[in-house]
Amino acid sequence: GQQLNQSPQSMFIQEGEDVSMNCTSSSIFNTWLWYKQEPGEGPVLLIALYKAGELTSNGRLTAQFGITRKDSFLNISASIPSDVGIYFCAGPPWFGNEKLTFGTGTRLTIIP
Amino acid sequence: DTEVTQTPKHLVMGMTNKKSLKCEQHMGHRAMYWYKQKAKKPPELMFVYSYEKLSINESVPSRFSPECPNSSLLNLHLHALQPEDSALYLCASSHTSGGAFGEQYFGPGTRLTVT
């Protein structure tokens, strides 16, 4: 089946630094979703992308739908302590499919 | 409003108990989902309901029994669980129209411990 590989697996950064993570697929995706999950909570949808090349921002977060449709990137600018959590990319493997394929996750830790 | 609520927040049950997890959304979504999540892993799909009908069962053991009483509610009935079933159980919902399914919104989850 399709897999989504996220990198890096974990990040340790200082407050105020910018963060970049990406998600790659072996096949084309038509939608990319980025979620953040904090310990003991459910994933929260951050950004949804629907078109190749699309660049979308949500506050300090910016995500891009790769031109090849096989990857997506999430950037966080000027990180703050509440950015800590696990970030997952996800997407339906094809249009009309109700299943989401999830990435392996990127764990973000902020060093005081 | 993009809120999905789940009750209870935490549940501890013995292997002979019967319990139920509840999920509710008032976004008018007609697709609802149950996921199981183990620590440090992404969510794993268990069931999908579309227009109150079960559309996907990911080969889940029969000790998990889903129910969708109406378009806003989703239950997961639990019976004779095993310790390895301990996990975070997540409910999600999405709109569906013309064969397309929209973004999924997750609830806060129920932390289940089977003793």
C-alpha cells in the first residue's frame, strides 16, 4: 500500500528558531493535510492543500503542495513553546477515498 | 465550529466488562470514523460510517462493535477486550458530497486501559 514518509522523525530546537519538515509519497496525492497532536489529545487540523504548487499559511505556519504531487512541506516560523507536539501529514490516496494515509510523524521538542 | 466531542476521556475496564465509547458532532458531517492509536504511532483506521451506514471495517475483531444511531452520533461498544487493546481511541468526522470526502476533524480521544 501507499506510505507517507516524514522527515525528520524528531527535532530539538530552541525557542524562536524556524522549523521545516516534509512528507514524501511513492505515489501521487490529490490532497495533503497537516495535523498537530499534543500528548493525550486528538490530532488538530492545521492546513489543507488541494492543488499542486499551492502555498497556504495559517499564522506562523506555512505549507506547500509539491509540484510533483508526491510531497508536501510544513514550515513553522519563530517557534514558541506551544508548538511542541507531533506533526502528521495525511491524505486520501485517491479522490473519493474516505481513508486517510498518515505519515510517520515528526516530533517537535523545544529546548528552553 | 469544528468540534467533535468524545466521552469518556479516560476508561479503565476489565477483560470481562462491557463498555461504550461515545462521539458526537454537530457540523452536519455525514461521514464518521473510529481510529485506534498506539503511543508514538499515527492513528489506524477501524471503521467508517457514511450516511449512517457502515462503509468500511478494517478487519477489526468482533469484540469492537460500532453503531451510528443518527448522523450526529457514533458509538463504539466494547466487550471482552484484551490488554493489547489499550490505546487512545479517536473519533473523527468529515463532510461528504458527490463522492468526495473532506478534511477529517478529530475529537480529543478516549484513553482506554484494559486490565
